Amino acid sequence: MTNADSVVDAGYWHRLDDGRLQCDLCPRYCKLHPGQRGLCFVRRRQGGKLVLTTYGHSSGFCVDPIEKKPLNHFLPGTPVLSFGTAGCNLACKFCQNWDISKSRETATLSDMASPEQIARAAHRLGCRSIAFTYNDPVIFHEYAIDVAVACHQRGVKTVAVSAGYVCAQPRREFYRHMDAANIDLKAFSETFYRKVAGARLAPVLDTLQYLKHETAVWLEITTLLIPGNNDSTREIESLTGWIAEHLGADVPLHFSAFHPDWKMRDLPPTPPATLKRARAIARANGLRYVYTGNVHDPLGSSTWCHRCGKKLIGRDWYVLNDWSLDARGRCRHCLAPCPGLYEPAPGVWGARRLPISIAQFAA
């Protein structure tokens, strides 16, 4: 694969009366003169069309535990082949992958891989799924879909880790090819989204409702709690109440700890007590599967039966140490179902992290 192969025609745009091209992939609706790029940096106007400039290029590949995405109800204990590209269509001041999401591609995109090579690598490595992560797969829409198609041909499932900031038509096409998604619900206020993330809340809520009610994609949600920004009791009450009302009690919710990064280095890390408080609020609002992340909390990272209260999946960081689900994904004690996608036995990948070079799978 050559550098020229990384530029492909992009979909979802139209020409405006003033001659500019409007990108219709996400609700940012970037309007471009010749040669200009969108805020994501990877979609560019080239002559009279829009192109994706990072097709076939990655910032690197790594085999991770699926729980790191985080997904706790989707093939627990199994390895997932993770990769991303460069750029992002949001501008989060707290981005913890800013070296990738704000990269200007040439400094980051060192690993070239065709969809077929990625699918072959995942299959040979024994990965049950691949994850589009590190940066948002919305912006490399065409590449992600082609990878998903190649993976499904080899029986490998697909996972999207996304902020959910995407327009309705491309969203329908994209999620036809996904088996699971973790959507980052960054806060529950338009002010936070506008001032801290450079986006809007409403399209994200629309994506969450679409995934839950109009697709078969397995959905989990993550909210990174930032001290003094989105961690008030009132906001957590509103966020979890909305999830319970509009998505239902069975959608897993992960509260993750912030650490100072990029443009928000002046804030302290999230105290573990904040995560535990948020988990208690969510459970009081009726959510059955609420997790704490980025901290060592075996209670808050384990899965508990909503009916009898027994531990269904014990976790110590990313290591599974208890398994009380039967072959149908039910509690062995009371037979209550635990929603998700499970195999008869848990995976044994554990906490390993295995960086790989895709070049070894070129043949």
C-alpha cells in the first residue's frame, strides 16, 4: 500500500450555492473551499469533491482485553484487536488521546494496513472482535466499514468506540456493520458540550436512542467524570435518569476517572469517592449495570445479578475471577437473564496488552 492509496473519495457532502462543499458526515457541517480540511483534519476538499486522506493508515495496532474499550457485557475476557487513525471531529479540552486525535496525520500514521490484512491479523491472533478506537471512527467512515466487512467474512465481530457525533444517514450505514458500540456521553449539559467539547449534546442523545431502539448493536455508555465540570450530584441525577427513561435499565453505564491531560492539566484527578457516588446515584435511578473505571474497584467493576444480587462476573482490573452465568447468559443462582453477548465460557485473555505490527500479516 502506498501513500497515494490513503486518499479515497468520501461520501456525505454536497455543493453549496456559493461554491463551497459542505461535509454532511457529522453535525459540525464543515464548509470547505478548495484545499481546505474539516475540523477532523482527515476529510479534505480536493478539487470538486471531498476525500478521506487516511484510508489504510493507522496510528498503531494492539491486542487488548475487551473490557478496556470498555465493554463488560460483550464477549467478556476475550481479546480485541484495537486501532485508530488520526484526527477527531470533536475538540475536547480534556482529551486523553490528544496525541492521536489532534495529530496532523504524518506524525502519527506509521502503520499501513488494508482491510483484508486487518481481518487476517485479527483471525490469526484469535481475536473475537476488532475495535475502532483511540480516535473516533466516524471520521474514517469509509475505511472502518471496509474493515468491518472484511472482518465479518472471517467471523470477527466489530466494535465502535465513539462520541456518537454523527448525522442520521451516515449513522445508519455505519452501524449496519457494527456488532457493539461504546458511546462516550461526555456530560449532560449543552454548556459543557459547547465550551469543553466543541460540540452539541442533542445529536449524541439522538445517536444513543437510535442505537438502542432501531438497531441490534450491543450498546454500552461511558461518562468521564471531571472534577468541577460534570460531576455534580444534580448532573449525574439528570444523566442517569435520562438513560433509565429513554434507553432502559439494562444499558451498562461506565463512570471513568479523569486524569489531567492536554488543555486541562490544572485539574486534579477524579477521586474514587466521586465514582462510587455516581454509581450509587445511577443504581438508585434504576440502572442495573453500573461500573467504575480507571480505578481499582473490584466491587464497582464486577457484574451483579439484578434479581438476586449474586456476583455474575468478578473483575479485578481486567482479569476475570468469577463466572456465574450459564450457557444462555443467565444467573446460575436465579436464572435471571443478564443482557449482552456471551460465550458458554469466559475468555482468558486477562489484562495483557500486545502491540503488533500489521506488516507481518501482509502475505
